[in-house]
Amino acid sequence: MSETPAVSVVIPLYNKGPYIARALNSVLAQTFQDFEIIVVDDGSTDEGASVVKDFEDTRIHLICQENQGVSAARNRGIEVSRAELIAFLDADDEWLPEHLEVLMGLRSKHPEAGLYATAYSIITTQGELKHPELTSIPPAPWEGVLPSYFLLASIAVMPISTSSVGIPKDLFRKGYAFRIGLNIFEDSLLWGQIAMKYPVAFSWRGGSLYHQQSDNSLTHRIIDFEHPFVSFAEDAIIKSQMPITKSEDLKEYLARLKLDFALRNLMLGKNELAKKTISEVVTNRYRWRKQKLLLMATLPRGMFLNLWKTKRWLSRLILKTEYNRDPWAQILN
């Protein structure tokens, strides 16, 4: 094992005392062992920091700071990291044993990439194991560079989870960072910013487990602001900072984000804002969803919510992708 680790594992910690030991043990159980672990306790008020201190492995480093949010915690971990590859793990998630080994393999095969990711599975609040339908990616055991991150992100479940990602530290030296003040969308904002300029490499091997059991108030409220990537990307398009081929895929991804924002506004009863947002959407892929949402925007909030809650077909009707169940075939054609 080298004096400078090959991978720095950054774990932000805020009131996740019941779960942090599970996360740490999953790192210590990796088949690839040349790493350091940086846990940044972001002003927790529970026993989480004490749990970390009980681990005797000298590769584990604990940093304590006043509460500043998850972005600041991750950025702090990146700042003190020593490795040239940064891997992220949330304190309530865990890795499968080959995760780091696979990330290192992707890094070796695709040094030009700016993002490396393995597949992820979800543990629901009921304790059920679910596998996201990543039909936008060639079936396992495929691995390689995604042809278009934005095309895939626009037509299917996001192929990347925060706890399945590795990023070269050199990108952070170039100014990339998690946006301070954001406690949601901060990860997909960064993924999008990187994907605009660098390839994204993916593997079905390895993997992480995203746990939904832990308490998180953000999952129980409707987000009332637009995804910050929208304004960032639209500015880049105006300045012609994207290749034409990627620009079209990016525009459809932005259309999806805007329509999602409009839907949330309908849930909040902000019909006029929803109508304005929908009217500004330019899309070929989501033209039918756009029309359906415009129709829903004519309903009073109570009627809309009643339909949304009681008619499961309505959510499927609005959110169903206009692509078929095997969008990869359309990419290849």
C-alpha cells in the first residue's frame, strides 16, 4: 500500500449516528484496500462522531465543523483529501465489496472521463430491495463510456447515485465543487456540469445500496424551486459552449427538469407559475407530457391533488416517457 492512497472516500455526516458504522464497515470490506476515509461531521447533535471515533483503523479521519450543509461537508472532505480519485458515500448508504475495485478499473480504462459510476440498488422504507430500471444503458455486464449522459438522463431513471460515483481530484482543482447552500439537487447539478465537458464511464459491476429508511425531511416535502442546473445549462447553450449533438440532448433533459418543476408547482397550487413554466418548454420528446400538464393546470388544486392521489393511472399518464421500454435501441439506430 502506497503512502499516498489511491482513493479518498468522502463521507458527509449529519445526525446519521445509527447508520454510519454500516457505511464505514462497507468501505473497510472492499476488495480494493488502498484508500483513506474522510468523515466530515457537519455539526451533528447525535452520537455519530463518537461512533466514528470508536473505529481503530488509522485510515479513517474525522473532521468536525459547524453545520454548513452537505455541500460544504463534501467540499471540506475533498479539500483535505490526498488521493487523485475521490469516491463519495453518504453516511446512511453502503457499498458492495467490489465497488472501489470497479471504480479504479474504470479510471484505468477511461482516464479521459470526468465521472465514474457503478450501478446502484435501492432499499425502500419497507426494507425491500429494488433495482432502478436503467434500460437506457446496455444490459449487464456492459461497461464503458456512455454515448450521451444527457440523452440517458432525459429518457430514463438517472444512471448515477451519489454513493456510486468517483471523480478525479483534478476536476476540483479546476474549480468544480458542490454548490454551497444546496441540500438537494447539489449532486445532479455537479454531475451535469461535469458531463457537459467530460465523458461519463459506467459499469454494472461493483455497486452501492441507497437506503431510504433513514429520516430525511427533504423526502417529505415538495421542492418549490427549479433545478439549478437549468439556468446553468441554458447560459452555456446561449454562449455556444456545447457541441451541437450534445446540445440537443441537453435541451431535452432541461425540458424534463422544467416539466418536473411545473408538476411540483401544480401540487403546490401555483397554477399560473406552472403554466408559465410549461409554456416556455421547447421539446420534441415531451410534447405530449407538456400538453397533459397544461390541461392539468386548468384544474383547481384540490381537484388536481384528489386525482393525483386517487388515480394512479394519472401519474403514470403524465410521467410516462414518450420513449419505448428499450430506449437503447433508439440510441443505436
